[in-house]
Amino acid sequence: MMAQDERTSNILLRAENEKLQCENAAMLEALKNVTCPPCGGPPFGREEREPNLHKLRLENPLFKAESDSLAAAKNKYQQTMLDSLTSVQRQQTFEALTSYGMNPYNPFEQPSPSESQTIQPQLLPQMDIPQLSETAAIAVEELKQLFLTDEALWVMSSIDGTYVIDQESYEKFSHSIKHFRNLSARVESSKDVTVVPIEATSLIDMFLDLEKWKMLFPTIVNKAKTIHTLGSELPIKENCNVLQMIWEQLHILSPLVPPREFMIVRCCQQIGERLWIIADVSQHIVNSDQSISPSCYKRPSGCLIRSLPNAHTEVRWIEHVEVDHTADTHRMYRELVSGGSGYGARRWIVTLERMCERMALSTILIMPATDWSETIPTVEGRKSVMKLGERMVKIFNEMLIMSGKVEFPQQSKCGVRISIRMNMEPGQLPGLVVSAASCLSIPLTPLQVFNSLRSNDTRHQWDVLCHGNAITETARISTGSSGTNYINLLQPTPPWDIGQNMVQEPHKKMMVLQECYMDALGGMIVYSPLDMATMSIAASGEVDPLNIPILPSGFTISSDNNRGTVLMLAFQILISDENSKTRNVSENAADRVSRLISQTVQSIKVMLNCPPE
């Protein structure tokens, strides 16, 4: 039986061996007929592969040098175009100054002091790092309790119906101390929640990258700088225990609202599956030369980020701060800033919703059906104009602080705030710039005021750039799901074109780039004149829009909590270039700008049928 089993096994193994030999022979035959897919020739053998690799290594530096040469030529061409556009636009700006009642004289050469003490990154002493880690850990645990466990800490506000932290209950569980003892000091607290169309990890990356953070909240975060970072080398998807020391300056709505500065510790931790928490808390660096305004202190604040299906994210936000500068806020904005619609969680959430919609629309690869244009034919041009609009809004909001510059207090008594600065920022028109701002109360809803100011049919009633004539819309780009959020290009009809078939040169024909939006807390309309040549370059997508000179003006529209509106308007006007040497600043220039903005205020009141004061 054993011999019979062995014979049977040998027969099976012999048959398997013959089968393998046949397959091996077939493979060898197939290898003889293999061709190279790109060229159809026979494959390289080992002896032929080494010479070809050597040849490719020799060719790579040549191709790289050629690529660098082409890139340098392109950059030089773009810079030449920008230089010519800057000089042309500056000349066009001077020619348009008569519309504002201004003359290009009385330059101011001295650079303006920094709006805030220069904050520089620095290495923290080793003794400070454990303290920062402990502060961050306490903040994270406190936020967990506020977000996830103890709803009894939240009570409904009797002022606006929003939920605020009950301070007696809070002090019992947090053991925190009050940092301001003045009678004018107060505590602001608020919470809100939303769902936005963005991946959670992408959103966290924007929170931890301060340049992206400023882009995400352009109407709130004016400046931000990282002082120190720990754990940033850890990838977000695996471990998000990142600790940052950050200085930030926040500002909203108007020069009549003081900015808030914080030195904070920002901690990001993953506390569960698809769940992260980002906590901010004020922290003073011992033995540091970095100093900030002592009028604000941020208690543990931040957001809970939950990843949802279909590339969406739930964001829950808490703001909890102590402030001691109520008296510095103008009476028009005092009630608004003290409530949740000032620097509260609602403003952060509403801004996040609007900017996530804007980012989603800026990355699409086709022209959406909501857009139309006579002057922006391509997707690349659309992206370029959206970037230029984004930058225009950012510059406008940075201007609204109007502090640390030469000012004219006598104009403030007339209800107009005037500020003069030497503009040397890259990508802006260089020279002496006069900024003017004024606020007024209007007995109409914010949406009614917004619709009246953005209407092309009535714009000539208040905008001096129209010269009293009609304005034509040549393009519109949607920036949100609402029909109130868009960028558009406007073309005023100059007075010398009326009744004539005169064709203007591109560098003299003016256009207006405008971006506007309306959300649950108010709206903004920002615009800037550009000559047609500059606008054509921006719409072509051939030049980085960050380098196109622009000087915006505009409006902020806010609710006064009584179904009325607080309207802020601000103008910027270039009155000299950077080559002027005269140091005297005549108050005559400030008087003329003050008259311009006062006339605009009166024109808006007449247009809106406001009752006389």
C-alpha cells in the first residue's frame, strides 16, 4: 500500500512539473515579443539601461536651466507690466482727484508709526514651556465642560435672547480670577454652532496657519503673528497636539470701535474619533519685551470641530472675554459691541459660513450659471478677480483702525474722522493717503440700506465717481449662495462721453471693482476705481492680483438692535506720490476730504428719505 501511494504521488508531481515547464516556456517566448509602450521598441536590457539613465541625468540640468530661464523671463515681463500699470494708475488717480475736490499737493514724507508695537517671533525660555502646556491643558478641559457636559452653566440673556455663561456658576467650577476690577469692566460670553462645506482637517490647518487664519476671517482678524510653536511637526491626521503662542489684533465695523489685542496660547487636540478641540486663552510671557493692550483678557475660548460625511464639518464656537474699554467705544456701537453680535461667537460663525462658501466657489473649474461677464472670459480670470476682491476687502478693513497715524481732532468734532498716512505697503499705491470716515444712524433695516447702496440705478445720487451720470454693470461673480454676495465690475459714464461717440484710451477709461455681501449681522460694500488696462490685466489671470495697486473705499452696515441701521462710510484718497519731498501737511487737504464725505452723507440721507436731524 505504501509503494502504491508513493507511485500515485510521483505521477501527480510529474504532471505538475510538466505543467510548470510549459508555463515557463510560454513566458520566455512572450518576453521575446515585449515592446516598450511609449515608443513600441524592444525593452531595455540591463546593459542598455545604464547608458540611458546616464543620458537622462545629463539632460536634466539643461532642462532645469531652461525652465528657470523661462520663469525668470515671465516674472520680468509681469513686473514690467505692473510697473507700467502702477505709473499709469497713479497718473489716472491724480486726474480723478478733481472729482473729490482735491489737488495733488502737500505731501507727507515721514513714515507713519506702527499701529501697534512690533510683535516679533521669539524663542521662549525653557521654564515658560511647561507653564504654557499647563495653561493650555486647563483651557482644553474647561472648554470640554462648556461644550459637552454642563449645560447648566448657560443661561439665556435678557438683552438679546442669546445664551451666555452664568458667571456665578462659572467661577465655582473654574476658580478663575477677575483681571479687571474697574466698574467699567465687563465679561462677554456667547456660543453658536454651524455646519460648513469643508473637510475638518483642512479647516484645522487654516486655524493653525495664521496667514490662512487671517484670510478666513478678513473682517475680524486685522493682524496676527506666531510667537512660538510646539508640536507643529506632528501631522494633523495622526496627532493634533499642537501648541502655539500667538499675538492677534481683532477689529470690526468702524474706526469708532477700538481694536482688541491678545497674546494667547492656542492648543489643538484630537479628543475623539473625527473630533477636535481648539482652545485659545490669554497668557503673559514672563520676562518678555512683547507687550499688548491691558484692556482685554481672553478666558478659555475656541471651537469644537466634528468631521461629518460628504466633506462637511460641524463647528461649535465659544467666546469668553473680559474687557475694560467700554468708554472707548462710540455710543452708536456701544450696545452692538457689548452684545453677542460684536466680537461674540455669532460673528465668528457667520463669517466662517460666508468665507467657506466663497472658498468653495473660488475653486470650481467651470463658470457657474450664476455668473455673467462681458470682460472676464475664463475661469483663471475669474479666480484672479476673486483674489483681487478678497485683497481689496482686507485692505479696507485694515484701514478702518485709523490709529497711530496723523489725525485731525477738529474734524472729529464735525462727525468726520480724518487720518493721514504715508502708504508704503507692497501692492498698494505708494504715497500720501488721506482716510476719512463717518457714521450715521438710519431708520431703515440693514437690508433696505444695503439694497439702496448697491443699486446701479441710484448709485449716481451719492457716488462722485459717477459724475451724476448712469453706471453700467459689465460683470458679476457670485461669492455665496445668497444673491447679495458677489463681486461686480462697474463702468461709470464720464461727463465728456455724454452725447459723444468718443473712444477713450484704456489707461484713461475708469472702471470700478466692487465686492459686497450681506449676512445675519449686517453687510459690507467695498469698491475701488481702476483704469481699464489694469482691470483687463487682472481679468486675464496673467498677473498675480496681490501685486496690483488698489486703494478701496466703502461702507459697513450694522443693525442698531432697534430695527434701524448704523452706517459707516470710509474713503481713501491718494494726494501725493512717494517721490514728493515736502513735509508740511496742510489742514486744507483734510478740510476738503471732510467736505467730500459730509456731502456724501447728505446725498445718502436724501436718497433714503431720512428725516432731518
